[in-house]
Amino acid sequence: MSYKINNLKNAIHGFFLSIATTVAEPSTIMPLIIHHFSQNLIVVGLFTSLLRGGAIVIQLVAAFYAQSFEKTIGYLKIVFLFRFLSWFGIGAVIYIFGESNPSLTLWLIGVGLFLFSFSAGFGGIYFKEIVAKVFDSTQRGKTMANRQLFSSVGAVLSGGVAGWVLSHFDAPKSYAYLFIFSSLLMIVGFLAFATIDEPIKKNISKREDSFFKFLKNAYGILKVDKRLQIQIMASLLGYSFLLAMPFVIIQAKETINLSGWLVGGFITIQMIGSIIGNFFLWKNFGSNYVLMLRVAFTFMILSFVIALLFQNAYAYMVIFFLFGVGIDGFRNADMNLVIEIAPEDKRPVYVAIQSTIVSLGLFFSIPGGVILELFGYKTLYTVTILALGAGVYFTSLLKKSQS
């Protein structure tokens, strides 16, 4: 198998998927879309979570079946089709109903977001299985950093286009156009990854007689594997940035003159941070994923310290830049840490255990919305910083468990 060809296909997939999904970036555009139809900040937090949180409920089911699959690419193709239809459907709903029926529009957007992320629960298991089979331990960190680098370039382009669309078309039609056209670009990335030549996996696990027995065995793995337990806590606390991140753009809207171009500019700045992080940092860490995780925590803590102290356009530029650097560090470390410790035959199970528990962090924006409603931005940012600090502590335990 050619690393160069597979690495290119992985990068192209990331590039076009990022162009598409950046139009609903949970730190910028998605909160503005939901805020357009509902002024309730808790609802904003809920819908921001739905963008990725639907995957939680299905990952263990996907792993139950995937552990006995010799190949998973065929199933991944079905997931790709489902995700395209869900994304396109959100744009169609906004275009057809829009402000004529805000409540119905909001509900249908929620259904579309849930289905999009629900299908990712299957896709994530299949995707990580393919990456683990196609790339060896030294290649995975590089190819995922390259993928994220291409994803960031795609997101920069998407940010510019989003800024143009938001400035030239009135909401909510502008939101509809973003979803509809981005879904068409999404297909290109899906086709690229679907052509990867996946090798047959010979070391597979026999599927348990029932899903209940599978859950019991999965719990047994979690109970005895201390390294996995610590790793899950560190990664879960990594998601605590979602307590506050979706609301930074709402505060910016309240404190500065937030034009469509400036929203697009924040997206571009965030993705420039991602590009710089992947090019100069993450791809050079090799297999030291614990250090990668600690550095990512540091960037995120710094971003919220700035948010706590300053509220002006320049401060928000720095904050979104740091978001871009830190988020990709979390993604790369989280994925590779679990692949690193998982036995080959139980890899889908390990991935599902960690992903399912850690994915609970995708709903942190809901309590974040509650904290913001009750206590305000300063308390929200302080709580977020403390939670991220707790994550740094667990990375120190993770480092000791490696020794």
C-alpha cells in the first residue's frame, strides 16, 4: 500500500468535509443560526451539541458488529450517503420554511443535525479502523496532522465564502445557501476516501451472542484497564472547552459591531491557527500523544483567560486563533492514544468505549448555556478554565502510567 496515495486521499476527504461543515462551525456560525430562530442560550448550547453529540448513542452498537468485520469500507460508503442527505436536508428545510415557521424550522434543523452526527457514530468506528489498518504507528500522527492541515485550508476558504454569503444575502436564506452548496462539495471528499484500498483484517473477534453480553465484556475491559480509564478522563476534560466556546461569538455580537465579514474573518483566523498548529506543532510530535494533549490544554486555557480579561475585536481574533491550534491538538491526540493501546482484535471496542464516554463532552455546551444564563460570562469562563486545568492534571497521571 502506498502511504503517499492513501495520505493524499485522507487529506482530500478532510479538505472537502471541512469546507462543508465549517458553514456550521460550533464556535461561530452555528450559534448565530440557532440564535436567529431562538434567543434562549440553553437552546443554542443544545443545538451546538447536536452537531456532533448524536454519535454517542450508536458507537457501541457499531463496534459490536465491526469487531467481526474483515473490511469496513462498504459500510462507510453507506454512512457517507446518509450524511450527505442529512446535511443537504438542513439547507432545504431552512430555505423552504425559514422565518415563516421558526419553531418548525428549528425542530427540523435539530433532526438534521442529530441524523448527521448519529451516522458519524458508525462512520467514526469504521474510519478509525481503516486508518489503523492502512497507516502504521509512525505514519498515523503524520497523516492525521496532514489531514487536519488540509481541513484547515478548506475551512479558511469556507470562512471566506461564508463571509461573502452572509454579507450578500439576508438571513435565514444565507444559511440555507451555505448548507445546500456545501453538501455538494462534501461528496467530493467522500468519493476520495471511499477509493482507499482497505486490507483484509485477519485478526478479528468473534461477535458475542448478544449486545448485552458485548456491553458486559466492554465494561470488563474498562474496569481492568487503568490506562484507558485515565486516558478517557483526560480526553473528556479536553472537551470542557465546549462549556464556553459556542458563546464567545454571542458575546462578540453583544460587545462589538459583528458584521458578516467579521464572522467569516473569525472562522478564517481560527483555521489559520489550525494550519499553523498542524504544520509547526502536531505533525512534529511523532508518537508523543500525551505531550500533544498537554500542549493542547495549554492553548485552550490561554484562550479563555484572554476571553475573561478582554472583549474587543483584536482579543477575539487571538481567541479564535488559539481555538484553531488547540482543537486539532485534542483531535489528533485523542484518536491516536486509543489506537496506540488497543489490541488489534479489540480495536473497534476500545475506540467505541473511549469515544462513547468522551463524546459526552460534546454536550458540555448545554450546562455552559445554563451557567451563562444564571451567572454570566465571567463565571462561565472561570469554570471552563478550572475544568481544563483538571484535564492537565490527568495528563500528568497518563504520563506516569506510560512509564
